[in-house]
Amino acid sequence: MMAFQQGDGSVGKVAELSVIVPVFNEAENVGLLVGLVADALQDVAWELIFVDDNSPDGTAERVKAIASKDPRVRCIRRVGRRGLSGASIEGILASSALYVAVMDGDLQHDERILVRMLALIRATGTDLVIATREREGHAITGLSGKRSLVSDFGRFLSRLVIKSEVKDPMSGFFMIRRELVEAAAPKLATEGFKILADLLATADRPLVIRETPYVFRERQHGESKLDARVAFDYMGFLLHHLTGRLVPIRFFLFGLVGASGVVVHLLALKAALAGLPAYGFDVAQTLATFVAMLSNFLLNNGLTYRDRRISGWALVPGFLIFAASCSIGVIANVGLARLIFSEGQQWWVAGLAGALTGAVFNYVTSGLLVWRKKS
Ligand code: GDD
Ligand code: MN
């Protein structure tokens, strides 16, 4: 038997706390993080579960090299998948500890408050402890300036779906009783990054929550993976919960892309009519339809389905299938609109119902045929 030198009294003890760390391209940070967590949790039986989405920078190899010497560290390497929420959930579900914490792997979250969080959650009745970003005594909306506006608006909207009054529902740093996540898991969205907000919106009873402040650190190595697109994800998240989880999170972006397609279509039509007057309206309209479909396809590939993005030559069959399924969507759209209109409804009711049906049809078929979930 190999003996592990741990020096913290936790040898052979089952972990009370699993710290789940979603990572993507954090090779330079993981080693430092293990050291910092080990220092911060001296008297605690802990484990660290990194969940890596097959980072090209070799993050998983780095973690596994550490894990081969320290049984408190593990690595889940996921292939063909991306997403902070999904990775966090998978890490939590791999734990059998009483408590789990989710924490970023880029050293921006202050690991020294884990002890305080643990003390709070051990207290009878506490379900969830949220680490809230604070600067000089004031809660901050975190992130860089451009995202703080989004964050404020998000906070306002989130009151609509989150039943609990919390300062920072977007925090990526929290500790929770594992059993709560186990129960909620089938309802949680794996897309996006709003795992805490999702947990709060999904809980079927009001949770007992404690919040504790910490100072959000600057990133030293690597770069942030969250960009302006998260704002759209968040709108999708709210729509999802406002409709009782009926409308998928992605549908919001898919719908926006569809709406942008109308604008692209009209611009292309105008350009074609002006540039190729000899060919007449039909040719211009056909051309514009093609341009709009291509634009929708590329935008959906880059935004709506960025986690399942296709690239290279696969784009060609992808686009053809997308165009074919959208054409069938048009038939469904027009058919339904005509039916409703002939029943004596207002023109716009019929038009809207048709357009919505077409959008839903396109959403379903393109999700099944073009941006299939890899398994
Ligand atoms: N496995 C996996 N898959 N990990 C990911 C992915 C992914 O697709 N995307 C990001 N991560 C990891 C990063 O490697 C990092 O460890 C952590 O998730 C946070 O990602 P960052 O890219 O550093 O996020 P941020 O610093 O811009 O945003 C932080 O603040 C947000 C706003 O409050 C995070 O803490 C967010 O969770 C938080 O909501
Ligand atoms: Mn970060």
C-alpha cells in the first residue's frame, strides 16, 4: 500500500467538503489553487474535484499529475462538452461529501473564506452559503465595468424568478448541502453559467441562506471565458424560469437571431434590387432569403450553439441541413397562418402564430439535426 503524506489529519477520513472547480484553460492556476486550498483547509477533511472540459492547454494533465500524488485531488475530464454550469453540476454529482462548494479555478475567489463558509453551513438549518463579492465594504457587481450594468439589470430581473432575497445571485462561489443539488439536478440547466441563480430558482422550498463577503481578486494567469454573450444567456435563463421551464434557455437567442434574419433579409433584398436590377424581384428575393439563412446559420453556430459549434468542412452539410429544415419550417409557418387567418382571425394574430410555429419548428429540427448534442 502506498502511504500518502497529508499532514492535515485527514488521512483516511472521508471528505466532509468537496470543493468543485470548473476549469477551462487554467493550466497555470490549478497547481497554485491546490496549494492555497490545502493551506486554507488545514483542519478539514476536504477533497478537490476539478472538472475540465478537455482544455487544449493541458489543464487536465496538470491536475492528474497532482492527483497521482494526492488522493484528495481528482479530475473529471469531459470531452465534447462545454459549460460552466454543466461542469459544476457534474462535479457535485461526483461527490459524496455532506457539503459541496463551487469555486472558480483562476484564483479570483478567495479560498481563505472557505473555512468561514464551512462554519456557517455547519450551523443547524443552513442550506446555502453564498460568497458575495465586496470591495472596501461595498458589495460590488463584480466583473469589469462593461459587465456591471448587465449585472445590475440582471439582478433586477432575477428578483422575478429567484424567490430568495440575495445580494449576489450571480456569484460563482458558494457552498451548499449536497443533497439539495442531488434533488434539484434533473431540473437544472447545464447550459450557461448561472448555476447559483438556477439553484435558487429551482428550489422547491425557501432555502436558508447565509452570505459572506470576500474581495474578488484580479486574474493573474489565463483569461476570462465569460463575455458579452452571457447577457443573452441570462435573458434566456429568465425566460426559461418565467415560463415554468417550458421555453429552453437557448430559445431566446435563437429567436433573436431569427429576428435579426428579417433585418438581414430586407437589407440584402434592397442591395440585390439595387445591384442586380436586370434579374427582377424574384431573383433578388431568393438571393436575400439565402443570405438571411446563411447569416442565421452562422450566428446560431457562433452564439446560440457555441458550445456545440461546428467548424471546417462540416459547416457545408450543416448549412444545407439548416436551410432544408428552415424551408420546411416556412411551410409549417405559412400553413398554420393561413388556417388561422381563414378562421377569421386578425392578420397579425395569424402572422404571429405562423412565425412562432416556424421558429419552434426550426429550433427543434436544427437542434436535432444540425447542432446535435454530442454524447
Ligand atoms: N469546465 C468548464 N467549462 N469550466 C469553465 C468553462 C467551461 O465551459 N467556462 C469557464 N470555466 C471556468 C474557468 O476556467 C474558471 O475556473 C471559472 O469557470 C470561471 O470562469 P471565468 O471565465 O474566470 O469567469 P469570470 O471570472 O469572468 O466570471 C466569474 O464571475 C461571474 C459573475 O459573477 C465567475 O465566478 C462566474 O461564475 C460568475 O457568475
Ligand atoms: Mn474568473
